[in-house]
Amino acid sequence: MNSPVRPFPPLDHTHGLVEMVHGAGGRAMTQLVREIFVTAFDTPALRRGDDTARVPIPPGRLVLTTDSYVITPRIFPGGDIGSMAVHGTVNDVAMSGAQPLYLSAGFILEEGLPLSELAWIAGTMARAAHEAGVAIVTGDTKVVERGGCDGLFITTTGVGVLTDDRVDIAGDRARPGDAILISGTLGDHGIAVMSQRENLSFDTPILSDSAALNGLVERMVAAVPDIHVLRDPTRGGLAATLNELADQSGVGMVVRETALPVRPEVRGACELLGLDPLSVANEGKLIAIVPAEHTDTLLAVMRDHPRGHHAALIGEVIADPDHIVQLETALGGRRIIDWLAGDPLPRIC
Amino acid sequence: MNSPVRPFPPLDHTHGLVEMVHGAGGRAMTQLVREIFVTAFDTPALRRGDDTARVPIPPGRLVLTTDSYVITPRIFPGGDIGSMAVHGTVNDVAMSGAQPLYLSAGFILEEGLPLSELAWIAGTMARAAHEAGVAIVTGDTKVVERGGCDGLFITTTGVGVLTDDRVDIAGDRARPGDAILISGTLGDHGIAVMSQRENLSFDTPILSDSAALNGLVERMVAAVPDIHVLRDPTRGGLAATLNELADQSGVGMVVRETALPVRPEVRGACELLGLDPLSVANEGKLIAIVPAEHTDTLLAVMRDHPRGHHAALIGEVIADPDHIVQLETALGGRRIIDWLAGDPLPRIC
């Protein structure tokens, strides 16, 4: 018999780098998972060390959603890939009206990524999850050789439960006559990331709006259970989201340009960069489509919440066999808001 | 008013390539998702076109697991990254004794990936899910520019439910005196992938054992609800898995070399490549740790199932404050089975 196996020395969180062995399923991987992820996320299911989490779930309909995050740069004004991977997936669960409960997180790491950056990102994920009231209960780590991926990709999956049988919020439920509301200003996330990427600086710094919206949605659904549609206008911005919803529901839409909330500094940056704020990504905003009679109630609830101070009625759903989204311009004309053919801001989420 | 927006022409599934616009959140992305993923997976939740799936769930404990797949080559003898992304995650859910029900799938695609390959992989995922009795109900697609990732990464998350309150299967439940069983031969997956990677050919072709084990587990748990541990020995092989379990449970283990089922052709390939079959990955095998009195019952059930024909009793759990896993060699000696310090087979799953 040889002598007992010696434990590894602790990870060097200051100067250490991710190595291939950290994804090999052996002792080094277990150490990385324990010292970085279990320490940050600190949930009983993770501490137990199994590949799966077993967690209680209240009765109701299960809501499941997943999103991969490949944003570059990974750290930007107002957030980073970690906080976003939590906010984005929490929000997708919330957009069904469900209460988000649990997250899983799959990490694909490039050999050579600084452990200090990984620990930082795990920390922001943990804080974002705590603030949103969700637990990160299981995960996975893979390492690819240098050049095999761009630093760090995160895929989060969110699980929630819909306990109120009356709630039926879905993209195919917009009806002619419904009001279209937005929870706040457009384009903040995309412009914050773009300014970091292009090394632009503005007199007023533009921060990403990345935030969890489940608290806001909970209030909205409690006040108006008959909300027809909720959707967060992320990739492709308001333009892509409204077109997708018009297509899903088989309706047209009219949006009033003068009603759209856009920060002056974002509008200025968009002009500088040749971007349309309608097509720029948001990460902490939602669109609500509701029977028109609920407009005032819902706007009041939204404006009373920190994530909905700038909520506004921006337009209405109309009957249209061509499912076109129209913009009523400041001058009273109308133009089509098309889905973008190209991609002005790749790797935005 | 302009004329209505023209629909895109259909994707060119033969010669088309993934483009950045397929990840941009607009019309091209919707088209890719519909023509490739919704067509292949064909579940009502996906067809509805929302970012989230709402699905029924029976009462019980929820089981959640996630895994990212970065294997290279993406297509190998006996499977591909798609079938594996289903099998691996279904198996992780099953290793808790739960019934796997739903999967989500997040795709990170490299610009330039042939659409024909993506459609092929979506097809094998769909077939694997169908065979395992699970539904792929939601997903996400991101595209990174050429060089931003290595072709295609898939992250699947599995959801299952544990309906039998008696079942408590976890990695920290191995007890001294328990029997250690394996469901079949060791090393087939790793050697199949390695032979493809290194362009080796053998007289008897070696196929990956990639397969869903939930059917086998269902029978095992029905026969012996008091199974203590189930675990699939994937990355790092049997050696890493037993060490992880010894560590989690605070026990030692003794495994008999002569009892380990290894195909002669796999043993030969391992000798040729300088690999230890104990450290080579499996994708369709499980380890079961059970009170010794259930050994015969469980072996009979396992051998009666197509995924357990070569099931064998390979060793036992012992008390050991150092949590060492020992191999009793063919000659009667003992050596430590250590976790690998290095990584003989990177990107194996």
C-alpha cells in the first residue's frame, strides 16, 4: 500500500489560470467547483456534490427556459456576463407570470482564463441570484483549449412555477384593441456594451439596465391577472420583439414614436453610432400587452416599482392580416418597423 | 405605407452556413429556430414560439441537472454531440432515481457551421429524446463569429420528478459493507472518440456506448428502492467517479481488477494508446452502490435489461478515514486507484 493521497494546495485566486485539467472530471475539477462555484453560490444542493439537485417544488405548472450568454466584453458598465446570465434567465421565467425558483449554470471556459475573473463573475452571479430570490442549485464546468472558445460562455436554465390557474401569459395572446406598455427606457444595455467595446465615453455615463424583473412582474400579475403578453425586448430590441409577437399572435401593431422613452444620452449615442434605439438590446425592460381597460391600473402599479418608474403606454394592437408593426412618427406619418435584416450589435448577450 | 414585408426564402439546408444574423434575435434567427429546431424536436411548447415552456409536472421532488457538451470530433462511431447531449443529461437525472421528463437545449454556434450538420445533429437529438421518452421543450441559439468557438457547443438541462418518497439516492450515501456494481463494459466511449480523433482503425470497430439509462434505472429502483448511490462514470472514468463518491461519502472502496468488464478490443486499444480503461470515459454505464443483501436481486434485474447485459459485482465499500479507492490486482496485490492528475482525453464530452 502506498501512503494516502496528498490533498492539492488551494487554488491561486490571484494569479492562477484555468487549465485543461479543471475540466477533466478529476480532483482538480472538483477543487475548482468547490473553491469557486460552491463557495460563491452556497446552496445546500450544490454543497452535497451530486451531479443533480433535488429540490421541493410547489404544485402548479412548471416553467422552463434556457439562455446561453456569449457577450463581449464580459464586463461592461452596469454589469457583467455573470449578472446578466442570472437576470436574463430569471426574466424569461418571469415573462410567463411564473415565480422563478431555481437556476442551473453551465460554464464553458477557455484554457488560460484568469481564475480571478472567474471568481469575480461567480460572485456577481451569486449576488444577482440572491437579489432575485432564486437559488443556483446545480451546474457543470467544461474547459476547452486556448482558442476553442472566447474566454467564457455561461448557459443558465431557469425553473419556475405558475401557481395561479387564471394566468395565461403567452406571445400568441395579443388581441386587436389591446394596449402595448413598456416598463422603461429603451436601448440602455446595448449602448452601454457598445460604448465599452468601442472605447467611447459620454458626459453622462450610460449603464446597462440589466436587472431582474420578477418582483415587478409579481406586482403586475397580482393587480391584473388577465395580462395577455409579457416579453423582454433583448436581442433585436423592441423592433424584433414586437414583430415576433405580431407574428405569433397574427395581429398588427401601431407604436407612437413620441411615446417611446429613450434617455437623451442614449439617443445621442445612437445617432453617433448610426443605430436605431428601437433595435438596440435591453436587459431590464419588459413589454406588456393587456386589454385596454387595464392600462391605467397597470401603469400605476408599474410606476410604483423601482424597475418601472418610466413605464409608458406606447401603442396598441390592431387587426392586420400582414402582421405589420407600424411606427407613427413625430410628424404624424407612418413607417414599417421591420425586423433587422443585419446585425448591428453582435455578441450583445 | 410601404408594401408588406416579404418573407425570407427557405434556408438552404444543403449548402447553407450559419451566419451571425442567425443569432441576432430577428427574423433570420426565428427562421433558423423554426426550420431546424422546431421541425426536429416538434413539441407543442416549442411550436408556440415563446422563450419559455409551460409544462405539467406530477407532484414530487424536482430533479434538475445541466451539462455542456464540447466534444471533438462532433460525430464519432456510435453517436454524435447531439445524441450525447440528450443521453448524458437524461442519465444525470436518472442517477437520482427520478423519471426524466423535459430537456432544454442551448446552442452556441460558430459562424460558418454548415446548416446540414446542424440539422443532422438536431435530428439525432430528437431521436435520442424520443427513445428516452423525454421532450425538448425550450431552447436558445447564439452565434459567435468565426474563431469564437469550436463549431458547436450544446448545453442541455434536464428536469425530472421523484415521486417515490422512499427513494434517497445520492453520492454521500455509500456505507461500509455496501456492494459496488457496474452495468457493463468500461471505456467504450472514450476509445471510440479517441480512435476517430487519431484516425485509428481496429479489426473490431469500437462504438461509443452513449445511451439513455433511465429505462434501466426505473427497473432497478422498482426492484430495490433502497439503492444508496447511482452515478454514471463519464469524464475521468471509473477511477474519478469512485474517488468522488468515496470522498462524498467519507468511505474507502476496494475494487477487484478481475471483476471489471472490459472488451478485449478496448483493452487492446488502451494498451496501444497508453491509457488505463479505469480512467476512460463512459456514456452509457452506471455504478450502483447498494446494501450487500440486494446484490443478487439487482444484478438479475440489470442483466435482464438491454443496457445491463454485462452487469457485474466489482467490489465493496469499506471503512477508511483516508477515503482511498484500492484495486485488488489479478495477482492479489493492492494499489491505489488515484484521481488522474492530468487529462489523457480532453474534450471527450
